[in-house]
Amino acid sequence: MEKKFLLPVDGSEGSKRALAFAMDRAKANSAQLIAIHVIEWSPYSFYTPDELSERETKREGEIKKATDQFLSPVATECEQAGVECIMLIKHGNSVDVINKTVSEYNVLQVFMGRRGASAHHILFGSLASKLVQTCAVPVTIVP
Amino acid sequence: MVLKRWFVSLMLLVVAANAYAAGIDETINNITAPLAEVFGKIVFFKIPIFGAQLPVVVLWLIIGAVFFTFYTGFVNVRGFKHAIALVRGDYADPNDAGEVSHFQALATAVSGTVGIGNIGGVAVAVTVGGPGATFWMILAGFLGMSTKFVECTLGVKYRTKNPDGSVSGGPMFYLKKGFTEIGMPNLGKWLGGFFAIGIALGAMGIGNMFQSNQAYVQLNYVTGGMLDGLGWLVGLVLALVVFLVIVGGIQSIAKVTEKIVPFMAVFYCVFAIIVIAMNGAYLPEAIANIFSGAFTGEGIAGGALGAMIIGFQRAVFSNEAGIGSASIAHAAVKTKQPVTEGFVSLLEPFIDTIVICTITALVIGTSQVANPDFAGDATGVAMTSAAFERQISWFPYVLAVAAMMFAFSTMISWSYYGLKGWSYLFGESNSSKKTYNVIFCVFVALGCMVQLGPILDISDAMVFLICVPNILGLYFLAPVVKKELKAYMALLDSGEIKKYKQ
């Protein structure tokens, strides 16, 4: 079975550093890289009738934006570095979606960048810290 | 620029209103009352039966609801559990995440129907129809679940994607497309147009004037009559806020309301239950009154039949089953199985009428048993408010805020429903949309200036306009829904449609 590494991306500096590191590890272990971008979304939020009617189009727009801005650059870099890579875009809660993807794809390890320590993150915990506590496989935080 | 022009005309209206000062309320009332009466008489024809006056519209809706209940094999009972599973997301395909969820469609539709009718309309029913009206209201809610199932399934099945990527649906679309499919394109076009006119006009009554009127009444009540004769001012303020949202495009106000309303509804129910518990000693008698009143109709004009008519009438206007409005909201959902939206929508009359209206009726009922004269001569929202006040002195203030919110969210929803009818007739161009929205705002202001009686007459009459083509169409298209339902149930039984969540 092929080794799989998961890399959540959001276009930030941290996520770029994580990509560089993950590509190294993937090359060294001849593993496949899965780049994922999660669009925060909840099935239990409330919409006005207007928003409901535009949702389908908005969703397509969100996916296109994520592809163009976050995933395409990653794909290009991986290709240049000769690392095999697949792209995923999902809607939902980031922690849930990443954990689900880990079990679905039998991921061996997760790489992700550390965000700056803002007051919000210290109070409520960042995605990385939540993931460290809940993920079933090792999570490497790239500073 | 256009926006500015509209704003200037609105301001001119304010100035003109100021000139008349307090007298304007009376003037407007004097002008509209006879109009409403004539209009009501023509559209809202009543058949006298055994001394009771049976409005044709109520008969029309109830016969429809009974028919659809039997025709779908009591889908309102059979489908209830499945509806809850769908809303919980048990059957939601993770790959569809990001699309409108069943829960979201339900929440939006419920925000549109949970309005003043649930607070004030129930009081009207109990005042005019006695406690027994509650029984018939619940029955009408139960039957209405089947009508909703049929209309919302069709709404999704025949949804239409606009060039700008947004989605439109609802009766005008299923009437047009559905009738084309069954080989009657001309009748369908005609009925669809009829419905579109009906909903564009009807939105001004049930979803607009009635709401703003009752919100004003409650506000006036809690301020101790300080706003007497100032209905025009409250009306203008309300109209201005609605204007900002639907013409000015300030969606954030609508978004905030949309988020608060569901919590408000829960909050309202919790406090209502507390009041009922505090009135606990009178609860058995209040419940007994509901049942005995339903069949004896003591002291009610038209007896038991009179109570039944009132109960049915208020239930229909509260949960909007058969009116086709929810079908417009549900059409936004993208699903391979339109029937799933039908299932979800049958929860709306349940939440709206069987839960919330019944709770309100019990708050009033128990208070009445404790003190038959607790509300004085207050009716509508003011009566409900007095019933709460007996136990929780500060609750009328909360109720005033809740009433405002409910009224506001219902008005926003209805402006959308009405607009969909309007743009079906006049196209999706921005100028035509703006015209409708401005007219809508004017009616918001008008609603606060006139008396409840004529407003109810106008609302009821307009609703009739809407449900004639809709229910007629539903009869013709019911076989389509039945086929969909059968196919879906077969897939469900065979396990082809499976739960994603365990």
C-alpha cells in the first residue's frame, strides 16, 4: 500500500512552509501527498431565502476560488518537485473533515503550518492545536 | 442613484405624514376600512351552514388537506420519523456538503411561517371561536402537513435555474412545467400566472400588513399606550428598516434576524411552558374546555361548526399549508430526490401549528380559566401578552421584541415570496424588482395605521387568491408526487438510499 501524507492548505505563509517540509518528507519516503482545503461551513447555520437561492452558485464559486488560489499553486510545486499529489476541497468543520479524511484515505501523518499566535487562537485554540488533540495519526506542526 | 430617488420619495412620505400628525391613522383607516369590506365580501365569499358562516377559502384548503392526507396514505404520520432523520442529516451525502442542507431549508421556511399568527392569531381564534377552536386548529395543522408535503416536493422537482445562477421555484413554476408534462401547457401557464399575481398581492396582506399591524399593537401595549395614534411613525420606521434590507440590499440586518428568530421561537416556547406550569392548577380544565368546546361550541356564533371554522382559518393562515409560500423557499435545495424536501416540509405545520400555536392557546386558556376577564377587551397579540403578564410581569417587553422580530423575519420572507411572483410576471430585471420592493415597504407602513379587523379581512381575502390556483394545481399534479414517493420509498426499503450517519 502506498504511503499517504495529508497537508491542509490555506494559502498562508505557514502553509507554504509546511508544503516545503511535507514535500521533502514525501520524497524521502516516496509517499503520496494529499493537499486539502476545508471551507468552513455548517449544515445548521441559518440563511435568508435570498441566500438559500444563491447557495448552489456560491458553493461553486467557493470551490473555484479555493482551487485557483490554494490548490493549483500546490499542485504546480509538487509537479516540479516530482511528488505525487492529489487535491481535495471539502465543506465543513475543518477538524472534523481532516480527521475523517485521515481515516478515509489511511493517512500516515499530517503536516501543517503554525499560524501566528493571535489572542483569538490562545483563547480558543487554533486548528493545529485542536487537530493535535483529536487526530488519530501523528501531526507534525511546521513552525 | 435610483436608490437615492426612492429614498427621497420615502422621505417625502414622512413629511406628508407629519403634516397630518396623529390624525393620519384615522384618515387612512377611514379610507381602507370600506375598501377592505367590499374586497373581503367579493373574494371572501361565505356560505351559511347551520347558522355558521363558512368561508369558501377555508373549505377549499381543508378539503385539499384531507384529500392529500388520504391520497398520500397518511404521509404526515408515516413520514414523520423519516423527516426528522433527514433534518438531522442522517442521509446527507458528505460530498454534497456546502449545498443547502435540509435543516437550513426548514429553518428558513419556519422563520417565514412563525410570525404574529402564532402569538396574535391564536388569541383571535380563541376570542372568536372559544377554546374549542384550538382543537380544530391542531387538526388543521395535522392535515396541513400533507398539503405541505405535496407542494414542497413539487417546488423542488420543478425548480428553475436563473441566468445569474440563483434558483427559483414554487407554485408558478410547477404549475407551468408540471402541467406541460401532463399535457395541459395552456392551463398550467394560466394557473401559474394566476398564482404569481396572487402571491405578489397576497404578500402585502398575510406577510406584511397583518405582521406590521400586530407588531405595532404590541409595542403600543407595552409602552402603555404612548404610541396611540402614532402608528404612522412606527410604520414608517419599520418600513424604513425593511426598505434598507430589501431595496438597499443591507443583508446583514436580515441575516441577524434570521439567526435570532429561531432562538426567539425556542425562548418563547420555554416561557410559555413556564407560564402554563405556573397556571398548572387550571390546566386540566383548560384542556377539557378545548375538547368540549370543539364539539359543543358553547356561546360561539355557529356553535361547534363556528369554532371549527375559526380554528381552521387561523391554522391555515399561520402555517401557510396550501398557500405555496414554503414551496418557494424549499426550491433552493439541490437534491436528487425532491420527495426528501416534501418530508422535511411536513414538519413545518407541526412546529408552527401543533407545537407553537397549541402552546399559545394553552397560555391563554389556562389564564382564562383562572380569570375569565384577564385581558379586559384586549384582542390579538395584546391578549396573549396579558396572559403572560399575569404570571411574569416583564414578559410583555420580551414579547414586544419577539413580536417585532417575528414580524420582521416574516415580512422579509414574504417580500421574497411576493417578489418571486412579481418577477415571474415581469421578469428578473432589477428595476422591476425594486418597484415591487418599494410598494412592499409602503404597505408595511400602511399596516400600522389601520385597524386589525379590516387587515384580517384583506389578508384572508388575498390568501384565497393564492390558494385557488395552487390547490387546484396540486390535485392535477398529485399523481406525480405519488409516483416520486413510491419510487423513493422503494429505494429506501431496498437500502439503496442509505444512512451516512449511524
